[in-house]
Amino acid sequence: MLSKHFKPKELRELFALLNADILHLPIGTPKGIVVDDEAAAVAAIRQLLGAIEKGVFAGPGVRIALGGLSSFDDKALRDRTFIEREREAVEKQARQLKADLEAAKGLEKLAARKQQLDKALAEKRAFRDRFERHLADRAKLSAMLTHEADQLEAQRELEAEMLGLTEQERGLDREITELRARLAGRERERQNVLRLQDDIRPPPADEPAGLPFPGPFPSELERLLEEYLYDLRDKRQIDEDIGRELEFIELAGAGAHLCETEDASIESLVESLASIPQREELYEKAKRTAIARLGSSLKGLRDNYHRLDAEVTRFNHAINQRTVSNLTMIELRLERNARVMDAIEELVKADELKLFADERRASDAARLLHDWVASDSRKLNLTHLFELCFVAFSHDGKQIVYRNLDRIESHGTTVTIKALVNMHLMGQLIEESRLGEVRIPYYLDEAASIDPRNQEILIEQGLAMGFVPVLASVKPQATATYCVRVANESGLGRLVITENDWVQLEKKPRPGGTPVA
């Protein structure tokens, strides 16, 4: 309304007298400005402005100098974008206040919910003591898994960073080689141009210009003309090669060195070459930092290997409490991947020694490890550090190495080894407090091929760890406690076992002294 009826000068004089905050009040609301008669309001304001002359307000019995008062910036009334932003800001603030009010209303519900949760938590804590060991073991396992996951993630990041640094190093080497080759080529071209300029001689002053040579060309001139044409063709070929090389330089990112003049471009290239040692120094610092971080990350992997090696030692001690009849000892062995483990040890050593580490050996180890991982797109983990094998020691001093128990031939000795190893491995998964509560049956085929003494060893160690062997054999077995007859149900094609099929066996001495079932 004011902008429609008053000039900017009149508005500035009016708002110097009035409070500028009036303009921020809403129009048409009880708490803002209510205009009942626009014409009367405008007339009243004009009457008020009529009392202002030369920046001085003259009223009944009072004069006010308006020059020292703050005036109102009328640009805000004319700038619709500013007004729209102000309106949006106020609406946004109002929405935020409403959201805060809703959140405050929900505090009481949250407090009540918290009391319920606290009560439930107090009740749950009453049962915690009975599962303290179980919870501690699970927490330890979870921490180990989390740590291993973090180590694997850090390892992947370091591998990616190392790969990027290697690619960057190769790119810098290629760029340096290309720039040096370009610079040498430019220098050769400049020398050729200078030499050609020295060979050019100006024509004699008395020789007429633009006239054809009278008579036939001598053979020497024809030869020179032919050489000129060859040189011209070579020059054009060189120009084309230079153009292609310039395009390659531009695509390779070296266009930043192109200036208005050739000398300025060469100077920029020389400066870039001069900065190569600093860039190489920065790269070396980044490489040392990456190698140190890689060593710190691989330290956990190496420690896991050492812990596994200690577990294997304890496993071998436990499994050899009873020996197989025709063997002196069974050993589970970790054959370390010497190439990878030596590289990991070198990187961990570099991380531990810090400034006193051999940077060259650490760099070679990192490069070897990177090439080994990248050769087959591997994800380095604990299984890459060793190969698991089983070694059987016979009484005559021979060692038999089994790389994979699942693929070796089956006879009495190997069946016994398989059963012992699998029972001990499965026994590691059972809590010690639960060993006497359960009996887990396992099926042992080809029992007739196992020596009776070895059968007794399997039964004794199995019962001690919570396993009961089910011997499958077509021949009687002296070590068996029960004999279960297996019948094929007619017409259904399946085996059926009933309670009547269980027959308890009684051992009786054979005339030669050997018990028989």
C-alpha cells in the first residue's frame, strides 16, 4: 500500500520518524495492522508528511531533526525475492517449532518407556550370572570377528591405496620419459632449423626477381630440386608427427604447459621437469606411510597365524594321548607359505622399527605381496599363509604326509586317523561343561579294516569327548557292545531298525586268549 501511494524519498522520511518494525507486522490480523479505510489512512500519512520540511519535523510545540535517526531501507519492499525468502524462513522456523513441540510432548512417553525398559533390564540381570562364561566367550568371539573384519577392511583399503600408488608411480615414470623425449626432439628440431637458417644465402642484389630461368635446367639443379621435394615431404611428415604428438600431449593432460609462444611452453615444461624431484619425494613419503600402515594391518594377521600355530601344537598334544597301533605319532602341521610370510614379517618389522627399518627391503616386500595378491585377484586372508597337512610317523621312522584326508586311500590306518582328527576337531566346538551331558553318534564305515586295538582307542577317546562310534561291518567285532541287525523293509526300499534288533554282546575268551564277541 505504501509503495503504491508514496515516493521512496517520502517513505524514507516517514520511516525515520516511525518505528521500522511496524513493517514486519502482518496486515489484516488482530495482532498486526488493520486497514479499515485505505484512503483515510493515506490522507492521515500525507498530513503527517506535510509537517516535515528539509529533514525537520515541526509539530504543535515541538521540532525534531530527522537527520540523526536511522531510516528504513525501502529496498526490502521492492525486492519480492527478499520478501519471499523471509516468508519461507519464517515458515520453516514455524515448522521447526511445531516439530520441537511434538518432540517435547513425546518426552513423557519416552520417560515411561525408559522406566519399563529399566525394570525389564533389572529382571534380565538376575539371569546373567548363570550364563557369564557363555556371554564372555561370545563377547570374546565377537570382538575377534569384529577385529578380523576391521583388519580385512583396512587391508582392502591398503591394497587399493597401494595399487593406486603403483599406478601413479608408473604414470609419473611414463610422463617423465615422454616429456624428456619431447624435449630432446624439440632441441633437435631447433638445432636443425638453426643449421638450415645458416645455410640460406640471400640472392644477389643485381639478379632480377620473378623471371623464368632462360634455357634448360642443368642436371645439378634438377638433382637439387628433387632433394628439395624430398626434404619438403619429410618436413610435412614431421609437421604431421608433431601435430599428433601435440594432440597426445593434450589428451595426456600436459596441455597445461601450452602457452602463447613456443619458448614459454618450453620454459613451462622445463619448470615441470625441475619439480619432478619434489614430486618423487612426496611420492616416496606417501609410499613409506602406506607401507607402515600395511605393516600395522598385517600384524594382526600374523598374530592370528601364531595363535593358530599354538592351537595346532595343543591339538597334537591332545590327539597323541593315545597312539595308533602301527604308528608312533600323528601330527597336524602348518606348512607356512614362506614367500608370503617372509614379506609379511618384513612389513611388520618395518612398522615396529619405524625410522630404523630397511626401506628398500620393506618396499620390495610390499611390491612382492602386491604382485602375489594381484596375480590371481586374491583377497589375502589367514588361509593363504599356510597349507594344512597331516603327518603319520611309523615305527620304522618313516613319515607319511597326507595333504587332504578326504582324498587319500582308505585303509585301517587312514580311517583311524580320519576318525581321531574329526573327533578332536568337533570336540573343540563343544563346551567342556556339556561334555558329559550328550553322546553324539558317528558312523564309522569299513570297521573290519581297523585293528581291534585301534578300535578300542577310538571308542575310549570318543567317549571321553562325547562321541559314540557306530561300527559298520559284515564281520563280528570284538570291541562292540551291541549288535544291531539292519533289515530291509519289504516293498518300501528302506532300512528299518526296531528295539528287538538291538542285541547286547558278551565277550568270551577265545582258546588262544583273544576275546571274541
